[in-house]
Amino acid sequence: MMTCIDIFKNINIVVQQNALALSPCCISPSRPAEFIDFENNKYLVELRQKINNGEFPLACSSCKNAEDSGSISRRQGSNAWYKDHNLDNTTVELIRMDYWTGDTCNLACVICDPRNSSVWKQELGLPVELQKSAVNQFWKTLDLSKIQFIHFNGGEPLLSKEHVKFLHAIEHKENVHLNYNTNGTILPSKELLNLWEQFKLVQLDFSIDDIGKRFEYQRYPAKWDQVTDNLQWYIDNAPHNCMFATSTSVGILNHSNIEQLNKWLQKNFHTTRFTDPIEHRQQSTVGTFALKDADKRKSRIIATLDSIDRRRGTNWRATFPELLSYRSFDHSIA
């Protein structure tokens, strides 16, 4: 029977409209909650019942779609982790968590949106009351006694002072594996480095979608030279218990140049100074810039890129000339 151990042992905690929202993982839709009750939350209980009855919940569509297309899903990856830790059972206990640190970010990546980036909010000129950065403090109500894995995402987690308080509050740090999605533009503070050394393992997944000017367009306003310097800094200075990986979202803007990125990574970001391998992962971009059926969304893609260029003074046609000849993206739009 198909199962997902995350539904029994993981929780995703986010803030929606300044209120708490929960789901079993960070790729599953969240629902509002008045407080965190991991064992008895109605939404989580319903999902557990469906899984136990052999159903594939609608909330788990992302994993089903990934598996149907032959990709490794979040469910499969998480289940493998639980098996490796002898925890592949359906006993309800909080072992892992996805923690959204808030929307504070220094970038407005083209594949992101205002919900996850304070810079996006400012750029779009949202009303001042809507530009206030979200800070997630719901960790203060959690029982962390059995926690073994925490995944931080944002925003940019390394800009979050609140998450540092969270790390201080964890009692048995030596039992806990930390995982970050980070954009590579931020270096950790001395305080954070000292904290990391106390944990079982710290894994940093750097979002690297391209190189050079193409990277800078997609991860605006990051500077490629600064990010490459930072990646080398992490190799040279991160504690021995830090592991690295890169996470590449493959979509219409970068699929033609993935091989160039792969070659750069193999040459420049391949192993840590302790000779541990650096994994290079790829997943499909979702939304406007997804590769699948991109030709059918031609007008929408062009309109979105043109709007971005008008605000930022960028030029997608000059940055991605190969896009002009992709399928129906021909020179008539130049």
C-alpha cells in the first residue's frame, strides 16, 4: 500500500495573512489553524485516515504528478530518510518539520512571488500595510523533544534572526539535522556558525539556476561574481558538519543552458574541503516559466518578461537570445 510517512511524522508551519497555517509538508497546501496540535489537528488527521484507507489525498497531488512523470517525489525522498533512520512506521510523532522563516528576502527571483519575497512586495508597490515582513514565531509552541530534522525555507532563511532564536531553543542539538534552502548571497554570522557546529548535520542547498548574466536575471538583483565568491567561502570556512548541494529549477529560461551550468558546477563546486561530494539536484520549474507546454503560454510568458524588464531596466531578449527560436518563440517577437 502506498504511504507517506511525512503525514504521520512531519509538519509544515507557515504564516498566511498573519495567521498560522499547517500542512504535512512544504509542497502540500496549507490550511489555517488556531494553534499547533500535531496529533489532533483535523486536517492532518483527515490526511492520515485517507492514507491508511489506501487513498492518495488531493493535497498530495504534487508528489503524484512527480511520480507519474518518472521523477523522484518528496514522498519517496522522505520515506527513504525514515527508512534509513528506522522510523518508517505510521506512529504519530513529530520527528521532522518544514519551517517557513518568513518572507524577508534580498532578492526578487523571477520564479518567485510576493508571498515569499519582501523585495517582490516593494517592487510591485503593494500598499505599505501589505509590505510588512512576515516573521514566523510559532516554533515557541512546539514540543521539540523528538525532533531530528528541520528544513528551513523562506524568504531567505539566513536573513532570519528569529530562526537563530529557534536554534538556541533546541535542547538536543546533537540529534538534529538542519537543512536550508538559501540563495547563496548571504554568509552566516559568527553566532550562526557557532550554532551549526553543535548540530548533527547542517545541509545547505544553494539555489543556482544558471551562470553569469542569465543567473543575475533569474535571481535579480543577485550578482554572479558575489555568489561564486560566497560558494568558495562556504567551502573554505564552513564547519566540518556542513554539507552542500545545489538546487536548480529547470524551466523555459534556462533549459537550453543547463549543460553550461553543470560544467561550471563540476569544475568549481564539486567537493567540500573535507572531500565530501556536493550533490547537484534539478527539479522542474512550476508556474509561468515551466518548460512543459511553454509554447502554449507564449503570450503570458512574453507579457510577464516584458513587465519585469520595464520595472527593472533589464532585457530578456538580449539575455536569453536562444528563447527567441524556441518552438513558437520566433524572431517575430524580437
